[in-house]
Amino acid sequence: MQPSCLTELAADGLPELLTPATGLLYFKLSGDQIDSDGEFVCGDILSVDPSLDAEPGDTVVWWTGVERTMALARIDDNMSFHGIAGFAPPVTEQPAKIRGVLSGRFHPLS
């Protein structure tokens, strides 16, 4: 079983149907442990806006500064991270940095 994983995509690596927007980052979601709540599925491409400030209820991509630690979380009312889509929240020993706020999602057909 593969854990949930986010891989950053270059603008020229996006599917033909997607036109990259200036200033956004793009990530592909993969792994077998993505929650089955229907919100996210393996293969989703997520657009993330690094210029937005995270607010309670927002979904963010966070990391510890190392690419393999990128993960999804929802910001709780007390501004703590709640891991989603099979990702764990950050641990207090290694503070999280927000890469950006989720601004869009593309569900591929295949």
C-alpha cells in the first residue's frame, strides 16, 4: 500500500485541458491511502495559490521544507492543521510551512 503523496508539476507537465495560471503551483495527488469521502481521488491535480493567507476552513499544502514532506491539511478554527486525504498533520517538533491555499481541483477522467 502506497501512502498519500503530492508531487509538484511544472506548468508544461499539466494535462492538455489545463491552462496554467500565472503565480499558481500545481500538484498531483497519488497513493492508496487517500480518504474515500469523495473529496479527493488519486490522480487529482490541485492548483495552489501561494499568495493567499490561510483562513479557518481553507485547505492548504504544507511542508517542512523538504519536497517529500508535502501534504494536504485543512485549517481548523484555532488555526491548527487537520490532515486530510490520507495525510497526517504536522508534528510540533518540526513546524509546518504553508506552500499555498488550494484554489482549484481537476479530476481526470481516466
